[in-house]
Amino acid sequence: MRMFNRVVIFGTGLIGGSLGLALKEKKLARQVIGLSRHKKNAELAKRLGAIDKVATTLEPIAGADLVILAAPINTIMEIAPKISGRLNKKCLVIDVGSTKNEIVSKLNTLIPGFVGCHPLAGSEKKGIVHAQKNIFAGSLCVITPNAKTQKSSFNKAKLLWQKLGAKILVLSPKKHDQILSFTSHLPHVIAFSLTSCIPDKFFNISSGGLKDVTRISGSDASLWSEIFLSNRQNLLRSISTFQTKLAKLKLALRQKDKRNLKKILSAAKTKRERLG
Amino acid sequence: MRMFNRVVIFGTGLIGGSLGLALKEKKLARQVIGLSRHKKNAELAKRLGAIDKVATTLEPIAGADLVILAAPINTIMEIAPKISGRLNKKCLVIDVGSTKNEIVSKLNTLIPGFVGCHPLAGSEKKGIVHAQKNIFAGSLCVITPNAKTQKSSFNKAKLLWQKLGAKILVLSPKKHDQILSFTSHLPHVIAFSLTSCIPDKFFNISSGGLKDVTRISGSDASLWSEIFLSNRQNLLRSISTFQTKLAKLKLALRQKDKRNLKKILSAAKTKRERLG
């Protein structure tokens, strides 16, 4: 028996589309229905085999046993009250938003079967054309229950991600947002700022290093503005922490303090090597 | 006829070793001799086929028609006066250092046949074990003559890099250092600082973005301390430029100014997309 009868995916972009492909590949759903704010995206998702059917209204939700909210944060926040009254009582609802506290606080109140999730499997690329069925295999998925989360829904969400090949990490929404402000949102802030500050005519006189450091500054501006604002307090703090470290390195350089400079670089190198 | 009879490579690490492999692959040299501060590195370079012979003294320089200085900046600066008196009058001497003003100012005075070069083909990895014969193919090599550079030596250096498959860009040493302070040294400063500021226990709760941004913080601490100090004035300025951009993004975030935030991110994205 398939794990789900009808799955509805809101947002048939990179993550939503990849989930559709993965669900079908693993035969976890009898039917996958896709909804997008831009109808042609959903139509393309259908042609690419990520969904079976394009929906244009919220009606198919009534018969769904899994609803996946794979839209930008603000869209998730707006859509939740519109779907909450239409859901089957036993329907599992998950999101894949990059911040969790704001979303989980609101959605766990509105939707009994909601479980906040964050698969760490994105890319700077956007849209259904970059969707791939295997992006979750071997990746990390953070599940962020709060006091209102139903145990049965949590277990089902966990099983789903495991079947997609993801390793599971359970964190509170607050802890998730604190950690990701350092390991995802700050690196994006830095990449955008670095790309901004390099004079246009210098940009191509570079090697692989610059490409790597700035790759994620090719990420979608609207999506990431929402992520930054949704995790504003944590991110302001992590930016400050970074600014302090950068100022220390700059001071060592200004003072021609080679010993201290080497010490700073060496500690970073050792830490980085652990990440693999 | 081979382009060179005897080539001596000082420093049989990633770049020196890759040059040895490429020279032999392209049959540009009859004999390649390697010298290293650490004899076992040169011996390994020989076993890996990057050089034909290990030298333990400066003696082989007398018969060389190409000497490649592929050592860290300070070592290049120290070794130059020791080899200048031993060189054949027609010998071409090139370096591959990451900064150029300091090196070219000194070496173009000491060595008539010197031509400053910077192949933008490195990696965060270090050592002969990571050397590859094809790292220069399709890469950019900046050649940095000054008023003292001999035209014939410049032409020979240019031809050599072209034969290795590199695209050539000619810049003054000062311009090179100004540009690279933005496109190479600053990204390294930022990567080291970012890695430093992330709490240890958070580091693995991340996706590909963090890996990319911090990859070059796995670079050698000693080598990069020397590079930073050798380009100190430019780098202090480029760090300041970055700090200003970062502060602007932070302010937009603090003020919840979504429109401005999106504008900053969007401009960076457009610029980054041009890099490919």
C-alpha cells in the first residue's frame, strides 16, 4: 500500500518539484497534484513528471492525506488560514520553509496535522527546471515540532523524509532558526555583500575561489529577503558576530601581526576541514 | 626543438608540481629539476613524474634556461638574491606568486630575465599530491611586466603560458594587486572570518551553501598570511569596502526595509550571474 493516496504540493519550484519527482520515483503516492501561483510553472511540472495533475483551485485539498507547502515563507503564512478549514482531519501538512519559528508558531495553531520541516537540500537555482528526484538522498532534514505538534503527524513526517533518503534532525523551531542564521542565512548575507562590493570590471579576473564564495549570491532576491526578515533578530546577531571576527582579522593585518594572523587562519582551517 | 633545455622549479607543491607535469606532458623541456625546502616533497614530485631530478643545491641553476619560482612569497623574496649571480644571462625566470608588486619591484632589479606571473589556477589544497597537469588549460594567467622587464623575456613567458593552455592578461603589478585584493584576497579573508564565527556545534547543520562559501578557508594559513601581508594596503581598503556594503544590508534588515533589501540582493544576483 502506498504511504499516501493524494498529495497536494503548493509551489512547484525547485523543492516542491523535486519532492513530486521523489514521491513518484519511490511510489509513495497514488496521485500528486500541484498548485502554483504561476499556472505555467505547475503545467511545466506536470510535463516534467513531477506532478500528475495541475489544480487551479483549493478544492483538491479536501481529499488529500498529505499537503506540502513548498512556497516562499510569506506565501506559506498567507495560505495557511485559507486551507485550514478545508483539510481532512487526518491530513498531514508539512512545509519546507527556510525559517521555522514564525511558520510553526502560526501553522501549528491553525492546522492540527502540521509538522514544520526544513530539508537542507536547496541550491542557488530556482524553479521546476532544476528539480531533481534525488536531492534529498543523503541530505539533512530538520524537523521542528513544538508543544502543539501531534505525535502521529510527527512520526509520519519523519517516516516520509526517511523514505526519501534524508537524515533526520529534530530541533525546536527557535533553535533551528538560531543555528541556520549562522550556517545558511549569514553565508547568504556575506555572499550578496561580497558580490556587491567587487567593482564590475574586476569580477572576471578571478579563479575558482571567488566563484565558490559568491555562488549563492545568485539566489533569488525575493525569496531571500523574506528569509532574512523572517529570522531578523537571529541574523542581526550572527552578522554582528561575523563583523567582530572580520574586524579582528583586519586589525591583525593593519598591525602587521603575522603571528596572530596565522593563528586566526589556522584555527579556521582546522574547523573547516572537519566539515569535509 | 624543445622550448627549454633545462628547467629548474623552486617549490614542488601544487603549482610547481602541476607546472612540472604540464611541461613534461607538452614536451616543452628536455629536463626538469626540482628543488624544495623539504627534500621529501621534491622526492615525491619525482616519483609522481613532475620532475626528472631532485636538486639539493643551487648548482643546477647555472645551466638552466628557465627557472620557475613556485614557492611562498617570502621564500621567493629570500631566494632571489641567492640565485641572481648564478643565472645564465639568457635564462628566463618567472614566479607564480599571488601578489605581484612587492615581488616584481625586487626581482626585476635583481634578475634581468625576470617576468612576474600569476596563474589563477590554484585550489585550497596544497602540496604535490594534488598537482595536476591540466590545471592551466583554459585558466587565466596574469603577466605583470614593469619598466625594467625585457621584451624578449616577456614574449617567452607569454608563449610558455599560452602553450600550457592559459589565456593571458597583461597588467601592471600595482593594478594586479588592486584587482586581486578584491577578487581573491578579500574572499579568503571573508571565508576565514565566516568559518571562525560559526559555533563549532552548528557547523554540520548546513547545506552546500556553507561548504561553498567556506571552502577556501581550508587554505594554508602560512601561505595566506604572507599573501595578505604582501598586499596589505589594498586588502585593508577592499575589506573596508566590503564592511560598508555589509553594514548597508544589515541596516536594511534592522529597519525591516524589504524594498531596499530586495534591491541590494537583486543587484548582486544580476552581477553574479555574469560570472557564470
